[in-house]
Amino acid sequence: MGAKTMNMILAIAVAVFMLHGTDAAEYTVGDDLGWTIPPGGAATYASWAAEHSLVVYDILVFNFAVGEQDLAMVTKEDFDACNTAEPLVVFQKPGKFKFVGESTYYLTCTFAGHCAKGQKIALYFASSGGSPSPSPAASQSQSQSADDAAAVKFVSKKEYGFKKLMPVTMKSL
């Protein structure tokens, strides 16, 4: 085969790969309810998580009232016990989160009694089979100031012995 034919085949293969399932989906956690104490208890968010097949690079939106809720990532043990004394990280403002690592993430609220009343969710992100290509809008948002976007890497000290990094990119609304 000639060089032009090989280049054409390569270009088609790259185009097919790029089009095959690389777009990240965006979901609002809790849908219209948002991130708050759910009226149905813990089953509300467990049901929401079960209805969504999340993959790496999907974006989750957490909507909540500043000062009335927050969002904390915790270890599985702390999640199960509703212990929010030592969260891995806490976000005080609503935001969009892009999960870029295959793992289960345990999220809750640190306000007294909120976790026990069901404001917690365990989310599993499966491998996406490839990384999405950045869209022009994504490239533009990545160049914004640190006030608008921050990259955070989480290390679970209990579950992973400081070895497993769980990277998440968060952009404030």
C-alpha cells in the first residue's frame, strides 16, 4: 500500500475511535432535589446512583444552598459510620465535578445529622475505555483562573494506605 492509503486508513481509524463513546455525560445528583437531606432517606440517593451507569470523565453537578449544605469526600469506613470528623476534602460551594479515575467515591455532608438522615451517596465510576478529547468549551474553561476551577487529588489514608490517588477535577458553578 502507498503512503497516501496508509495515512487515509489511519485517519479513518482515529476518527472512528474519537467518535466512539468519548463524550462525557453530565448529571445533576438528586435531579430536581439537588444535594440536600432527601425526604426518602438514604434510599433516595442510593436509588439515584443505581439508575446511572457512571463512567470515568462523566461530570456530576452538586447543587446546594451555601451555608446549609456542603459536600465532603470520605473513606468507605467513615461513609458507613456517617463519621465526618476527618473528611478527605470538603467543598463549601456547589460545583461540577469530573471524575477522572475508576473507583468508588463516597460523598456526604458534614453538617450535623445530615449523613444519618440520608445525605450521602456512594458512586462507582467504571473505565470509559478511552479518554475523551477536550471540546473547545472545555479547553476554554481550563484556561480560566484558579478561582473558577481547581484540580484536587484525594488520598484515602485509611482505605488505601496513602498509595491510591483518586483524582477529581472540580469547577465551581
